[in-house]
Amino acid sequence: MKSLEELKRIKEQTLKEMDLRQAKERGKVVVAMGTCGIAAGAKDALIAIIDELEKADIHDVKVVQSGCMGLCDKEPTVEVSMKDQPAVMYGDVNDVNARRIVREHVQGGNVVADLVVKRENI
Amino acid sequence: MKMNLEDRLEENPELKKQFDALEAYIGELATLEGSLINVLHRAQEIFGYLPDEVLEFVSGRLNMPRSTVYGVVTFYHFFSRVPKGRHIVSVCLGTACYVRGANAVYEKVMKTLGIKAGETTRDGRFSLDLVRCVGACGLAPVVVIDKDTYGRSTPEKVATLLNKYA
Amino acid sequence: MIRNQLLVCAGGACITSGEKSVKDVLVDELKKNGIEDEVQVIETGCMGACDLGPIVVVYPEGTFYQKVTVKNAGLIVNEHLVKGRTVGELLYTEPASEKRARTSGDIPFYTRQVKRVLRNCGAIDPLSIEEYIARDGYFALGKALEMAPDEIIRILLDSGLRGRGGAGFPTGLKWKAAREAAGSPKYVVCNGDEGDPGAFMDRSVLEGDPHSIIEAMAIAGYAIGAEKGYVYVRAEYPLAIERFEYAIGKAREYGFLGRSILGTGFNFDIEIRIGAGAFVCGEETALLRSIEGKRGTPSVKPPFPAQSGLWNKPTLINNVETYANIPQIITNGAEWFRSVGSTKSPGTKVFALAGNVQNTGLVEVPMGTTLRELVFEIGGGIPGGKKFKAAQTGGPSGGVITAEYLDMPIDFDTVKEIGTIMGSGGLIVLDEDSCMVDVAKFYLGFTVDESCGKCTPCREGTRQMYHMMERICDGNGRDGDIERLSKLADVIKDTSLCGLGQSAPNPVLSTIRFYEDEYRAHIYEKKCPSHVCKHLLTYSITPDKCVGCTACARQCPVHAITGEVKKIHVIDQSKCTKCGSCYESCRFGAIRKE
Ligand SMILES: Cc1cc2nc3c(=O)[nH]c(=O)nc-3n(C[C@H](O)[C@H](O)[C@H](O)COP(=O)(O)O)c2cc1C
Ligand code: SF4
Ligand code: SF4
Ligand code: SF4
Ligand code: FES
Ligand code: FES
Ligand code: FES
């Protein structure tokens, strides 16, 4: 990195990649993986999500991790953003709930109402 | 009679490997200045604890008096001069955990393992430690076993959990 | 791989209410569904809720099913385990479990917050430097490198940013002193020791947004004329260390650390130093000794680190959260920073909500937010319908904020007026069941353990205070103890060398100030009003409530309870060790604790 110009290029490039509307992926699942999330079982949630996507033969949904979202009481938390839909954050995502989220939200297109902790406005 | 370190290393390739690993770590340091605590961390990782011969080795390699090395080892809770069990159970007694009933968890663990904090079970399976907050306070009470952190623990849950660690 | 565990109660009461066959049904159903290898059925002893038995608990989620019969046990397998749907009709619904009641929409937890320090935490992948850049990361460094160092310090001074590590010292002044100090090389240090038990803001930033700290430290290096930085992270935070290490590597790769950053000729690099479990190392002079690889004992100030710090060279030391504010101040300016918060304490503050509060977690709010908003609106109040008693801030160096101050705006100065400190942001909520004498004793025990021993008032004085507190809680309090505690506290405060000793008596003083009646009850009436202090309790059985179920007698570890089946039981007070097991086990409310 030698200049601000280069920095700007990376920023634009990454923004493009992160923007679902332009991305090749259909959606993104973010699992909060701070100490606290992991202690509450975020790894199990991550494994369950990947496994469930695999089972359903879904390959155009990205699964990524983030730091913590701060709501320890509802950990593990997972955020699902599907193309052209507001992002939804879920709490209490254990193995079973993670699978529900994949089946009902990612696959079925229905928000899993009883697990929602936050919805984003677009 | 105590054998000197070199002879012991000759006889014990496992031990030699450990000392080689420590030597390699020290060799790669950009500067020895201020590196003592980092070196001790690495040594404890390799040996599981800090026996006298390791401390002597470190004092020689870093070129500082043994008293300095011992002084540092005894100052910090994290360093142990006695061997630890195969699994280290750390019960958090930080404030958040305390007000959410960590004492009961601690008592249950003591009872289940039959040891107090700082001790190791006779079969060498578990060592018990107390910690003051591991930063997962939102999930208090918290117990850490080896590298796994368990939140929202209860005496019963922890007792069951311990069975998982052979 | 085991994915679930079914805990089936095999205690006496449950077997008689049909447990054996419930277990058989469960095992059969698991086999039918071909998941017997994934689900483990475990028989447990009495779960202490016999009137609800037979009981089945599904782990890991901890779903508690009651009154399971041979007929409906299959539902647990077919609905819960196979389809992932909880079986509503068997769910246990008690106030405590209503806490877990499913939320069906947004919770106010997020809507009330102002995310600055935490803006990237949970929003970006901490392992991706690109995502940090996409959120304007490292642009502040770029901008700063085009400014004169004095200009940067000017902005910080104008912003009014105060150190978030506890004392609230104006950050701009510190930077100015470090810049003006004679001597070279100079160092930049980040204090990530976060020793206050119950605080976890800094951990979350180090784990969730490590690049913001790297960027800020580089800016600091440029501003004060340093080329080397150290981040001191406690050993209890392995994930933070790992993520930060990784981030440093990435920053080097991208050229934000190293030689001639962004082609400007400015060199800067960062190294991690790991703590080793000593609370006193959060104190800045002790921390610097620890970075040098020595015993972490504090030294007298002045000289301040800005004049003589690491290896006696000028050293700038700030807290993690303080640094996390810097890039955004450079980008958006001092005015922007001052747009929230109070005049003397501008900006936001991250609090770690823990203890007896519904929504435990990290919350970032403008300085000057009231405790009521924090605990009740954002925090969702106290679980189990209990009453709020107090919030403890500042950890072992702080004190309590009581219910009467729920509406006081919280900032550095207001909390001082009522005898506590802002501290680093740990906020432990205490409900009506907490004994304030016990809480104060807890903190004092912490300081006794953590005193480095260098000076006598702190080393011996806190120990004496602790003994007195112990005596009071054990029922051996004497007339004059409150006065003795206060007097000793004053001496310790006045004569200790470092902040640890100087503030160690605060939890005691603060609780004496607001809860003297509780101290008096312990000392003079030998009673613990909150029923916490074990030695001041008596357990007894109310004859007309006891049905003679024998549960308590079976639980008592010292066999202090006698009685025959279906006859009234009695506790032998001379044997009772006040362990409380019987109290927990009686489901007829026959055991009194007072
Ligand atoms: C006993 C004691 C413990 C401390 N622990 C911490 C700590 O864990 N983290 C921290 O940032 N500051 C801690 N401090 C405050 C530091 O000494 C120092 O004031 C702070 O790091 C300066 O950074 P700031 O100006 O950004 O707040 C502690 C102070 C004392 C007296
Ligand atoms: S006040 Fe306590 S912690 Fe501080 S230097 Fe003295 S003995 Fe050590
Ligand atoms: S409190 Fe403990 S020791 Fe005392 S009677 Fe009850 S079970 Fe027995
Ligand atoms: S006090 Fe009576 S009713 Fe209560 S557990 Fe004991 S025997 Fe049963
Ligand atoms: S601290 Fe990150 S969710 Fe608890
Ligand atoms: S107090 Fe136990 S994890 Fe923080
Ligand atoms: S015997 Fe089943 S809960 Fe007590």
C-alpha cells in the first residue's frame, strides 16, 4: 500500500463484494464469534448451518464470522441477509435453531419470528 | 543424585525435543530485551509448567540472574512451578460470575473432583484453578476447561461436563 | 457424533411416577428414527422438581419438559429432536422460564444505543482487513499523516476525549505531554489488561475490530514521534490475542505497519505483550514494568509515563476504548465527537452489563445516560421479577449507585460525587437478594489477593479490613467495627503508593455510606437481611407445611435432619452447617431461611 488512491480502490472493491445486490451470492449468514458467543455455542451453530446448507445443496449463500454483537444474553447470535431483503438477526441460535433458520429463512424465505432479536431497515 | 541437564537430555529424547522447541523460540526473538515473560509463557506451553531446570535454562539463555527469573515466575498467578493435570478446569469467580452463583459451581467442582483450587487430582486427570473474569461475564457463571469456555453454567451442568474430559 | 442429550430423571419420585418406561419409549423412538447414535439418553439423579416429574431435559438447549408420560414421550423425539420444534404442551412454564419467552420482534436493546466504538464489532469479519477498509478503515491514518502532529493533538484537545481506562484524564493533554517530552526513542502503549472482573468491553473490541486499535496506535506514534508500540493483553483473553496477532500481520502486509507507511517516510510497528494474571498490571506504571519483562510493581508518580515510561523513555499509554475513538475523531472532527455526551464528558461510553440484569451484554450509549435507561430500557430490567437494588461500577476500585440515583446522568464527574467512579465500564447490577456487606467483602478479598505487596498500608491494611468484614459476615461483628473500618480505610487511601491501594477501600466505604443499616444488622442483630451470609442464617422446618416427604433429609450432607416418612421432620441446629441443600430440595416450602 503506497497511497490513499490504492486504499480507496480496495474500499470500493470490497464494498462491491459485500453488496449483496451485486454479489453472485444469494445471501449471507454471519455468525458472531467472540469469546462470549463461542462460549454460548457459536461453533455448534456454525457447524450446523454449514451442514444444513450442505444437506440442502445450497452453495450460493456465504457463511462468515464476525466479532461479537454485544447481546450476550441471546448468544449465539446469527445474522441472515438474503438478497433484496432486510437483514435479520437471530438470538439463541443453538444447533437446532440454526437448522431451523437455514430451513425456514434461507431455504423457505420466511423469517423465523420467534428467534428474531433485530431487524434492519433498508 | 541429580544428573546434569545435558545427560538427562541425552537419555530422554522427549525432553530434548521440548528444550529444542524453547531454544528455537528464543533464537527467533528479535531482541532479548524485555522478553522474559513471553519466553516463560512459551516455556509453560511446551512443558506444561515451569520446573527448576527450565528456569535455570531460561536464566542462562537470557543472561539474567536466576533470582530475577524466579521473582517474575512467583509474581504472576499464571505461571506454575508444579505440574498440572491433563485438563485444567478454571472456575471464574469474577464479580459477574460471583453474583450469579459461581460459588455453588465452584463448590460442586471441588466436591466432584475432591480437590481445591491450585491442586491436581491424584490420577493427574484434572487441575483446578480459580480465575477472576475471562470476559464472558454476560454468560455468567463461566467455567473454562482447557481451551473451551462454557457459559451459563450450573453445578449440575458442570458436573456432567467434567465427564467429557477423560 | 452426539448432537443432543436427553436427561431423564431417575430419582425416586420420578421412577414411581413412571420414569422407567418413559425412558424406554424415548430409546425406542430414537431407534425408529434412526438417530440413536446422535442422541444420548442419560439417567440422572433427582432434579429437585419431583412434583413435576417425570422430567426430561433436552440438551444442549436445556428445554425442560415436565409430566412426561409413556403416551407423550414420543413427541419429544418426533417433534423436538427430529423436527426441531419444542413441544409446547409439555413445556414447563414458570416465571423463571418466561425469561426465555420467545421475542417476536426487535428488542429495545439495540435501538437505544449509539455505536461508535463498537460500530464494527459484529458488523465486519475481524479477520478481514478489506472489510475494515470498506468501512473507512485506515483513512484516518492516511489523513493524519498529511497533517502536522500538533494539528492532530489540537483536534484531540478540542474533542474533549477523556481516557476510558478509568481515571478520565484528558487524552489530548497526555498526547501533548508525550510529544513535548525530551528523550528518544518514544513508545506508544495500549492497555488491554481489562482487569476489572465483570468488564469485557476491551476484549470485544480487540476481538471484533482489532484494526481500529492498530490504526489509532499508528496515529499516536506519528503524533508523538514514536516508532514502536506495544499492546498489553491479559492472558485470559486468548482469542483476542490470536485475532490481534493476525491483524498485525495483515496490517504489515498491507503496509499500515512497517517502514514508510503510505509512502510518507513514517515508520511504526506494534508488538503484543501478554499479561500473566496480575490485576495490578492494569495500573500503568506496573504495566510498563511488565512489558519490560519484570515483576509488575507500580512506582511513584511523578514521573509520569509520558516523561519516563518504558525503559525510562517517554511513553504514551492509553486504554483500548480510548484508542478506538481516535480514528473516528480524526475522520469526523472534534465537533462531531462532542455532538453526543455531556459537556465535560463528551462522546459515548461502552458499558458491560452483567449480574442480575435481563439483557447482559455490551452497550454503547452517550455519556450522561441514566442508570434507569441502561438497566431498565436497554437492559430489560431485573430477571425473575426481582427489585433493583444497586449497580456497582469501577470494580474493586469503585462503589455502588443506588436506586435513588437511577435518574442521575452517568459521566466521569457525576459518579464521583456519590462516592464511586466510572471505572472502565463494568456495570454489575445487583438485585434485592444481594447482600451489600457480602459484595463489599468480595471486592476486598479480590484486592487482598491482588495487592502486589510493595507497600504496607495496602498489603496489610486491606487484609485487616478483610478480616473485619469476614468477622462481621460470620456473626462475630463487634460494636465499633463500622468506625474501625472507616478509619482504616482512610489511612489506606491516604498512604498507599498506587491506585490499587488508594481505591481498595472504596467498595466498603461506598456500601457503608448507603447501606449502613445492613452493616448494623450484621453486627448488632447478627442477621443478614438479604439471607446471603451463611453463618447468620438459620434453617428450620415449619411443622404445618411439612408433609414428611424425606427429600430434605436425603439431601442433608451432615444428616442434621431427622424424621420418618410422612411425619414432620426436624433440623438439629447443632449439626446444621447451613449449606442450604434442604432449602433447595423442599418443594412444599416447609423450610424457612432467616
Ligand atoms: C489497580 C489499577 C488497575 C487498572 N487497570 C486498568 C485496566 O485494566 N485497563 C486500563 O485501561 N486501565 C487500567 N488502569 C488505569 C491505568 O493506570 C491508566 O490510567 C490507563 O490505562 C490510562 O489510559 P486512558 O487515559 O486511556 O484511560 C488501572 C489503574 C489502577 C490503579
Ligand atoms: S498500593 Fe498495593 S498494589 Fe499499589 S504498590 Fe502498594 S502494595 Fe502494590
Ligand atoms: S442447611 Fe444443609 S446442613 Fe443444615 S439442615 Fe439443611 S441440608 Fe442439612
Ligand atoms: S421439610 Fe418436610 S416437606 Fe420439606 S422436604 Fe423435608 S420432609 Fe419434605
Ligand atoms: S461480549 Fe460479545 S456477545 Fe457477549
Ligand atoms: S466475571 Fe466471570 S467471566 Fe467475567
Ligand atoms: S425424583 Fe425426579 S425430580 Fe426428583
